[in-house]
Amino acid sequence: MRRFVIGTAGHIDHGKTALVRALTGHDTDRLPEEKRRGISIDLGFAPLALAPDLVAGIVDVPGHERFVHNMLAGAAGVDVALLVVAADEGVMPQTREHLAILDLLGISTGVVAITKCDLVEQDWLALVQEEVRQNLGGTCLAGAPVLAVSAVTGQGLSELRQTLVELVQDLPPVAETGAVRLPVDRVFSVPGFGTVVTGTLQGNGVQAGDHLEILPGGSIVRVRGVQIHGQPVTKAPARCRVALNLVEREKLERGNVLVTPGLFRPQDTLVVKLRLLPGCSLREGARVRFHAGAVAVLARVHLLNGGRELVAGGEEVVALRCEQPVVVCWGDPFILRSYSPAITIGGGRLLDGGERYRWRKRANLKGLQALAQATESESLLALLGHVEPQPPAIAELAGRLGWGCQQVRERLQVFVARGEAFVLAGGHALAKTGLERMSRQVVPMLRRYHAKYPLRNGLPREELRQALFPDLPSRTFQDLVRLMVDQGVLVAAGEGVRWPGFRPQLTADQAKLACQLVEDLAVAGWQPPTPAELCAKYQCGGEQMRELLHYLVTQGELVRINEEIILPAQTVQAGMELIKEFLSKHGQLTVSQARAVLGTTRRFTLPFLTFLDTNGITQRTGEVRLPGKPKH
């Protein structure tokens, strides 16, 4: 069974609801006020069977200008547009606004029904049809079929049905993504059943027993039952109108989204590709009405290019700061309306969201432009290519794209095989371009570190992680460092890393002082002077002495026992051999025995034994040392 969604559009009193009733036998005006006033106020829904294996869900929208916000809640998720124009009135203001909305939403499959054709002469009907075609020009519905119909006489209804069947044949098959998203456009209660929500299901199918997350909010609910157009089903597929009976205690409302738990996160800062309608402009900081899916919130516009105004008909990547968080993903269509008066001024597609875009200077405009131009198959790589400040987890990528984790993994494998992306330990990923940009962050930091500490072999890895990638798990960070080393960006230096062009090197004066230090420490044997005493002897600053001693330790000429005791490597090696020899003969060793073996005082013996314990040469048991297991 193939299912798709038809959305009506058009001016008030042009016969949208009557046409839906003639096609389906269902009256979509369900509210008492709608019956009393004779106009649609809110969304209406009806099934339309076009063939044994082809069923459409029709979303009938109100045409009055005061209820455009309701129309927008129903336009999301529409596959085929049914634009309705009355033959006796022709194109009217809401015809143009609804058509602009369809164009901004990118709904490129549709048909125009010229209703009430039984009320006009043929010559007039021909003029209206030509007017409609002219208004379609330059929109995504240019060239759409224009049919004359009558809900009263039935004229043209068979042709309209057949046209809808033909349009559907060209629609791409709906692929389930592994992640559920249901923008809630209606909430009501049924006696004996409880809460029921409806919407156009996106992404993956849903069935009874599934657990879904309510966003914003985060509560988990269980699906008690699933219906499509009033008929219970085992599982509802993606891209169909669905009603879910929920087991829940939370209050739901239009604008909530039911999603696969743990993948999606509401965002109040969005980056979008915005196109303004002719005659409309936007200034930096303007307050607007943001519509996406079934949600409508107030937001402010911020131009990422540093400009002060987006001119009429312009198209630009901009940031939106929403006054309430929303759940949207890459590629989701949206509409902007002015704050007052509320008129449609533009729309486009969502690119990304998150706190990283709160400050314009942090936006990677080049990467965002690539993301704006990416197809669905390229979107993952484009997102990875500009992501900041650190490699995202697969679950985060899934939520930002509206996919399931498995789909992300499968797409990543393709890019990894082509050398365009990398997967790190812990399920984090990044593109080759992202790695290059991160490298450009790391190298300046390394150069500054080398300039400050020219005698140190490299920057400690943990210090680098805390400075640039504080939220990245240690295991993932180590894998990132390995990747940068493999790519020649860094050189591994023990527990640190260094820039490939750097080598610690002593000046002539430092080399002379280093030789004197090593000689003096060798003469001192097991009673070495402290770093402070060395500073006093050679009349140099504490920082200079610390850096020189650190260099000699990393070069293996000296060994640091603790902060106050530094010994020549030969002295330490000789001491270890003496201790090992004693243990091989006697089996255990006391502190006083170690002091006698080394020929020094308790002040130096205890730290040295602790050093041996740490390195596995000995192991302490009570007051004695036993042979240890050396660490490799």
C-alpha cells in the first residue's frame, strides 16, 4: 500500500472543503464554529482512496488570512499540493500567499483545481486558467496541471483523481530512516482510550508498544494503538497521516514532537538558508514568526555575514534565535512571517542548530554554504565538514540530520572508504576537511607552547584536550591525536605532542650549564642538592632551572625521584641494581637495610624506595619491600 499526503491551499471561500467532500465523502469542518460560520478555521483531515494500493491523506487548510498559522501547521509534510482557485473570483490575496508558502516549502508536485466552474462562462474560465498559469510561473509549481472542476456537478473530478494518481507515480519512494518524528498538529481525548495525537509521520514507522519521547519536555510515552484514517493498523509507515493513542500523563499540544528517545534535542538557536519574497526585507535583529512542522515560535534574525539588512528577494545563510526551543533537523522547510502585521515574508531550509551559533564570529560560513548546497546523500559529509568545535558522536549526528544511528553508520562507511571521513574511538566522526580545520587550531597552540617552553619535548596531551576539546572523551581524543600523527600534523612525544618542525635545542650557555649540572649531581651521588640550592649555586632563576632540569630528565640524563630529588641516570641505575641484588639474596628489604646498601640517609632512601615501588621494581608489604614486577 502506497500512502502520501495531499495538502490543499487557496483563498477563503474558494471551495477547498467542498472539493475535499466531493472527492472523499468526508466533511473536514469538524468544529461547531466552522459549521456555524461556514468557513474552515482549523485543519481538517480526510482519506482519499485513488486505487486499491494507493491511499492519500488530505489535509484541508483554512483559507482566511487570520488562520495562516493553522494552514502552515498542516502544510508541513505535504507531498502533493492541491491549489484551489474559484472560477468566479480568480486569483486572490490568499491564493498568492498560499502559493508563495508552497514555493518556499519546496512542494514541487501539485495540481490546480479551478472550482465552481459551473458558475461561469467558458471564456471567463479560460481567462482564470491563464491567470493561474501566469501566477504559477517562477514558482516550483510552474507547469502544474490546471483543471476545471465542480464539487456540485462532479465535473472534472474523475480527471482530477487520475491526475493525482499520475503525479504520485513520479514521487520518489519513501525510505525509513530509523528515527521517528511526528510533529503533533492535533491533540484530543477519546472516552475509554485517553489521549490521541495526530500528525504526518516522518522518518521511521511506528507501532503499538513503541516508546517515544515528547519534545520539548523529554517525557517518555508508550504508544497504545495506531490508526490510519480511523482504521487500526499494526504499524504505520513513514509519510502518512497517523493517529496515535498514547499512554501518558503529560499535557501535549500542537507544536510538540514525538521522537525516537535519545536522538533529538530542542534548540533555540538555528542556522537556516533564508529566501525573502519580493517586496520584503529584514534588518539585523528583526523579530519574526518562525513556522516549521506544526510549531510556531517568535524569533530574532541575525545576519551571519555581518550585514545590517537582507534585501527583498535576497537569499542568505542567517541565524535565528528562537524564544522557545524547537525540534528541527537538516533540510526541514520553514516559513518566516513578520511580527506585525503577520504576513509571509520568506522561508527556506534548516541547515543546523545549537549553541555554537549564538555568536556570529563562530559561524563557519563556508561550511554552512556547502551544507546549504548539499543533497541528502551529501548532507552527512557536509555537516561533518563544518562541525565545531570537536568531532560529534554518531547519535548527535543522527539527531541533527533526522536519521537513525544505523543509517549514519552506513553512510559513514562509504565516506571512510573514500578517505573523506574518519570514525574515532567511542563512535565520534569527522570529515577530512574537519580534521584539517582542527589541525589549524592545534598547530598555533603548539607553536605558542614551544615558544614559551623551548626546552620541553612537547605539549602534554591532556593539556591540549582541556584547551581545545574539553567535552571529548579521553579515549576519543587519543584516537584523534593518533589520526593527526598519522596525517603528519603532529609528532608523538611520549605523553605529549609537538609540531613536526620543532626540536628542543639548548643554547651554548644552556649546554654549558647542563654539563655542569650533570657533573655536579654525579659527584653528589646519593646526597644531591635541591633545585633551589642549584639556583643559588649557579645564580639563575627558578623558572630557568626548572626548564633545564626538565629538559635533562626528558633526554634521559637525569631521573626525577620527586620534586626535590633529581639524580643522574647512572646513579639511579646503579641503585636499582644494588637493591635487586640484595633482594635476590635475602628476599626482602627494610628501609634501614636499603639505607645501608645505598650509603645515604633516610631523607633520600624513602623517596627512592617509593620511586621503585611506583615502577614495579619493588613492592611494599607492611614495613618491608619484596621483589616487584617491572612495568613495561
